[in-house]
Amino acid sequence: MAGLLNNQALALAGVERHERAVSLYEEAIKAQRRCWHQAPASQLMQETLSKMVYNHGRSLAALRRWDAAADAALARREIWQTDGQRLFGVAVELAGIGRALAEPNSDDTQLRQRVDRETVATLRQAFDKGYHDPRETQLASDERFAHLRDNEQFAKLLANQTP
């Protein structure tokens, strides 16, 4: 059932019907979460849930519902809390939301600050859980995180990652 709902939501999102897709993703996520709780050791259940939450977040972002999109990314962080590689991916996702909120026409300073804090916290968690990829860990020059260059917590993280 979860897969069918997700596929229907994907089709709707593909034709820009994100409002309807969002509600179907929510149903799919609830159903998939129940499946994962019944088989918590199943990586397939975990990955499928993560993909559904990711898809949900993309539709929320398309609707410019940044707060809910950030919550979806944080739900993925919870799913992957011990996997450094996946956590880095969540940080990239949060950074994308942060970049959108950093645009000149965005006036939600509180949300931007929250997303920036969560991005840095997720990066820190990724490194703590063993994430290491020399091409990716050059955060100071990674354009996906450029909007964080003036962030004090990001600067501290960079200082700790410098060899």
C-alpha cells in the first residue's frame, strides 16, 4: 500500500500537482513507517521510508513550504541517525532549504536560522558517525554550503575538520 501511494504521489508531483502529492506522501509514509517498525532490521524498509520522506520534502519545497520541508529532512536525519554517509546527504538537503531561505526575497529569518543550525548539527553528526570523503569534506569551498560561510557554528565545524 505504501509503495502504491508513493508511486501515485510521484506521478502527481511529476505533473506539478504537489498539493495532492503531499497528502498522498503523508499516507505512504505512515504506512511505510508501520512496516519498518514491524521489521526494524530491514534496510529495504528503512531505505524505502527514507525515499518517501525525501519525495515528500521535495514536493513541500516545490510549494515553498520551507518549514515543513525542513521537518521532512529532519525526519530523514532520524531515520539515518547512525549512518554518516546518509547524514551528509541530509545536510546537503537542509543546505538547499537554507539557500532558498537566504534569497533576498525571503523574510523568514527565524526559520533560516533554525535550518542553518540543523544543517551544521547534521554535518557534525555525519562526521561523528564516520563520514569521510576527501572530495566532500572540503566544506569551506563546497558551494552547497556557501550561504553558511558567515555562520559561527559552521566556522567552528570547519576548524575541527581541517587536517
